[in-house]
Amino acid sequence: MPQAMIYLDHAATSPLTPTAAEAWRRAAAVVGNPSSLHAGGRAARRVVEEARERVAERLGAEPQGVIFTSGGTEADNLAVIGGARARRAGDPGLNQVFVSAVEHPAVLEAARALRAEGFTVVEWPVGRDGRVDLAAARQSLAAAAGTIALASVMWANNETGAIQPLAELAPAVRAGGAPCHSDAVQAVAYGPVRLRAADDDGPDAVSVSAHKLGGPVGVGALVARRDFPLTALSHGGGQERRLRSGTIPAALVAAFAAALDEACDRRQDEARRLAELSARLTAGLGGLPGVVVTGPQDPAARSPHIVNAVFDGCLGENMLLLLDAAGLACSAGSACAAGVARPSHVLTAMGHPAEREARWGLRFSLGVTSRDSNIDALLTALPAAMARARTAGGE
Amino acid sequence: MARLVAALSGGVDSAVAAARMTAAGHDVTAVHLALSRHPASQRTGSRGCCSLEDANDARRVADQLGLPFYVWDLSEPFQRDVVADFVSEYAAGRTPNPCLRCNERIKFAAVLERALSLGFDGVVTGHYARVERTSAEAELWRAADPAKDQSYVLAVITQEQLRRAYFPLGDTPKAQVRREAAGLGLRVADKPDSYDICFVADGDTPGWLRDKLGARPGPIVDQSGAVLGHHQGAFAFTVGQRRGLRLTRPAADGRPRHVLRVEAETNTVVVGPRAALRVDQIHGCPPLWIAGRPPAGPFPAAVQLRAHGRPLPAVVSPTAEGVRVDLLEPADGLASGQTAVFYDGDQVVGSATVVATAATGTADDSGAPTDASPRTTDAAAPPPGRVRPPTPGHATTPDHATTLGHEPAAGRPAAAA
């Protein structure tokens, strides 16, 4: 590395906080399997249950609604596949699943996998701002009323930061007789993520992941209302209400709860701080010729930690290489198993052509380490990188 | 110090090449080229570089060498310029070398251009060849290890490209490269060499071509036109081939018959005795001169016609249309589409794609049997502007000896450049 790395990829993973690390260290010292019946087992179980209660409280759930998983992807799979199967098991006519076209692959691919089981999967279109087209969604829900297994719409998009209109969508899904799940992995640290209470507008279940909010990689949870039906996807010792077998990682769970507590305590201040940085970055990007910031224009409709921009004629992967060499870490979207960058399905769904703009996007995501100087460094490095990337071709 | 892109295939050669340039103080960035649209998850047989396992091996080499690592997706240009080209060349009755085409169009074109655009100074590969850099130009030389020499498949890159190409293994025997890799603790030190065409998954090129082109049954005939058998696609045959003809009638002289030419227009495979394969004059087009300019006039050279072929003494003459090669020792079984590479000793002078061949009988092949049977007339009339061999005479077809001098003797239609 030529110099200290400037990290602008917090949406991929954010550093472990000292608080979370300390919680992990303390819980890891406890010897015992949480399922064991002796004193050591009880001690470990106590760590798990205390963590469960803290997570539940933060997200407006009952403790038994917290199902610890390996992370966001497993939580999404359990909600979408486990939820759809459970709903149809109760009523064979419930065979339609609704998702947005900009979901994280953990939801999108899980939903698509249900097609092989005879489910009809509808992918709601989004507007140019990356938010679900409410009229289209409502119309398709109304037409499907009585046959809906479930819907899953993310809280905040992981590429653009667009906050989805859950307050409108979740009630519409419920009016169609179905529960609504939301992948809240990117939203928890900065937004008011909670399950719905008896009669308000929130979702019936949310997925969260520890490492996006200062916790360790390898743990997350599906947090669901009591009436959200689920069936297990894997089989074994029957832990976590028989929904997620496998030894519960007490230390990871404890660190997750500690990180979530910390993130929620700081949520308002940190959201305000990052919103100011994002506004500076957005303004700076807007001043560069050939750069268009994507997603909602209204800052209230976007998560404050994500800024996505399309750089005209500059392949995202080339920009990433050049910025990487300059010590700046950002994201050019997902890659296939071999490491080949792919056009963004999110930008494509927003109407950007797959072989042009959808390959010219870069995501900058902020977090606990982000400072004004990082934004300055990025804005300083971008013009030269763009000039080079443009000559390297983008089509 | 130069800023270089090292193309890591996942094999041992490119790994050591990158390690050497790094050790020499250059600023090296590792890049793995994703060439296949649907990479297999694991490597099979001796085909290296296109599976996920190879991509991962490349990544681990970069980790161990401490190099930044990226995957560049070149599957589209590779599909277009190498794979599709390979198929259409075979369909047209020619015999291309895809490795050579990959160097020409991908590694030292698409990759090098992208590297230069991104601010790098050049590209490093694990090819076995030497580059001698003078102040004025770069020269391409054979590798020190003759068994591994790859100068043949590099003889299609231009002077501009060569100046930005680095082959740090050119002076080293392969065994030493493996030892060096082991000394660096690289996991690929013992990885088997790759030999076959990387995109033909099981090494069965005729079968692979049949999948792409479909079965196209047609006749196998002798030089008189008599039908001796049938085939499932002329594209699956290469000039000189002896096996797999499945002929029902033995030859009159009882000797094995070889494929003499493949006539794509009529889907006909013509077979005959080995002697009829002999070629002593080649017309090539378009010539590429490594120095960046054509030689002043005819020059003596050693001409190599295959990746591991024996160089043959010849005189190479630049012509208006391309280049004429008069072989002083005849070659056997040369197909159009092959590449002729011209050497001066161990230095590569240039190359050209074979578009027409002739047997003039002037080569020193005394004692070789003469084909007494008349050749069939070429299937295709010469297109306008095609190369016209100036040397009259056609020793292998006495009845045409004085009239057929204008026509290329080997029957594959000439490529229209």
C-alpha cells in the first residue's frame, strides 16, 4: 500500500468496534455449549439469551422472534423461502411471492429459486430513483389478493441507498392478506428499523447483519413477529425454535448485540454526521463533468451512508483499480465467482443500460471512520482516474 | 522501475514471471484474464487458465507475492476474435492456431491497450521467449530452452507491442522455473503444464467443431476424384492427417493415404500418398515484420510452420501482395491458415499466414518419390488479386508441368487476405 487506505466501502463491511470486540472476548471465555445442560452450558445460554433480548428490544420484537443466523443472507433465505413454504403449507392457494427488482441477491435469488417449487415470483419495477413504483406494486397486489404467500422489500438499497416506501408497501401487502419481510441490513445503523406494532406501518420481519454495523462477520438475525410463519431450511439439532439448527455462537451473538446497542445509541448523531458528508460528496460529484449521482434526489429518501454515481464512459472496474492504486477503497458492484465484474442489476432496473451506465457505477459508502478529509481525497483523485478510465474504454 | 501488469494464468510460468519482475523492483499489478463465458469450476486434464480453480490459483499467487490482483473480463473479445475465428477458419477449410491469435488479439492487444490506458508501462507474461531491447527497437528471440520456446506463437505481435512486452523466463529452463517457484513457496510450483486448446474442454477438437458446426456429411476422394469413403464434416480434417479416414478401398500402392487438402466449398476431403503433400513454395499474407518495416529484399531464413515444427531453410522474398517463401527443403502437409514464422538464426524476423502453397520441384528433395497421378483441379477459381507464384513448373503433376505454374498446388482455396 502506498499510503494508509481511505476506506469508503462500509456498506460491504465496517470495522469491528472496540465495544463489540470486548463483548466477543468476554463471551468467548465462557466454556460451554448453549444447549448443554450443565453449568457451563447454562452460562453460555445466558449470554445468548441476554443478547437475544437486547436485539429484540432494539428492533421492536419479542425475544423468541429473534432467530440468530450466520448473517444477512441466511436470514433473507429463511424469511423468503422458509416463509413462503410455511404460508403455502397452511393454504395451498398462497403461491405468489413479491419482491422488488433491486433486492440484494440474497432475497432476489432466494425468491427466484422458489419458481422451481411452483411459486409465481413477481419482481416489482423501480423508478429512475431506484424506489419501488408504488402504483405498479399496489396494482399487482390487488390483482393477487388472496393468493399472496409473502412480499419482501428491502429497507435501504445496498447500492444506491434508496429507502423503499415500506410505510406504504407493507400495509398494501397486509391488505392482500400476506406478511411483509424487509432486508434491513443496510438500514439498521442509520434508520428507525422496527417491526410493526399491532397496527402501524412497519414490516413483519427484518433481516439484520452484525458486520455492517460494527459487529463481527458471521452473525446476523432474522427478527420476526410471532405471527410470521416459518419453516426450517436446514436440519439438525433443532436450535433457534427448530428453525436454524447448529450450535449458537454465543460470543458472536454477544458481540452482535453489543454492536447493535452501540449503533442504535449513536444512530441519530451518526446519521446526521454522515448525511453532511454525503451531501458534500454528492455536491462534489455533481461538479465533475460526466458524473451523475444516482438514486433519490431527496436526502430524506436515502440512507445517509451510501452515495452511488455513474461516471460517463468509465468502467467501474477500471475506476476501482485506479482508485485502489491511489489508496481509496470503494465498490464497483458485485463480481461473479471468478471475480469478473458484472453490470449492476440495481442500475439496470433503474433504467440504466446494462452495457453502459450499469457498468459505469461506483458506490462510496461511509461509516464510523469517515471524515471530511476522506471526501476531499476522493474528490481530488477522481478527475485523473476518470480521464484514464475513459481512455481505457467503457463499452 | 516500470509499472507493469502481469497476466497471471494460474500456472507456474506466469507466477514466476511476475515474481521476477517484482523482485527486480518493478511496480507489478497482477491480472487474471477471464476468457471463458462459462468457466468450469475445476480444472480438467491439461487445459489450464480458464477454470475458477485457475482464477483462484492466480489470486493466491498474487497474495503470496504481495501484488494487487484483479480479474479482467475478456470473454467477449476472446469469444469473437479467438473462438469464433477458430470455428470460421476451420469451416472455411483452414487450420488456424488459436494461441497465436490470442497473443495477437487479446494478450498483446486488448490487455496491453487497457494496461497502457490505465497508466501502466507494459505487460509481463510467462512466455518462453527473449526480448532484446536496443535503443531503437525491440527484437524477439527464441527462448534459451528450445523445448519450451514459444517465439513461434509470439511472432504476430508488432514492434509497438513488443516494446511493451516483458518475458522474464526467456533465458531460463523450465525445470529451473519450477525450482524457483518452489523456493518462493508458490503452491503452483508443481502444477501440470497446459498443452491443449484451452477452450476445447476435453481435447477432442473434431468433436468440439462438430458440436459448433453440426454434422456435414461429404465425400472422401482420391486425386482422380474417385470416392473412397465418407466423412461427417470436412472441417474435422487437417492436411497431412492419416488416421481416422476409415477408407474402404486400399490405395493401389498399398501405402497409407493422407489428407492432401480440405475443400470447404464442396465439403470434400481429398486424400493421396504422402509424396503429394510435399510443398516447397509458400505464399503468405499479410506479413508482419517484427522490426516494424519490411526487409529490403529476399533474405535467407529458417522457416517454422508449426508451434513445435522443425525450422526449414528457405529464401523469403517480400512481394507486392505479401511474401513468398521458397523452401530449400520441402515441407509435408501444410494447410492454409497456418502461420509461417521466419527466423534469422534464433531471432524472429517476421511471420505470415499461409494463403497458398505450391510444389515446384526446385527444393532439394532428390530421391523422394514422385507422385505420378494427376492432381485434381482446384475447386475454386483463383480470386482476383490472389498471389501468383512466378516460378513455372509443377513437378508432381507432369501433365500440367508447364501450365499450372499460376495455380497454388495445394487445393485449399486461398484466403482473400
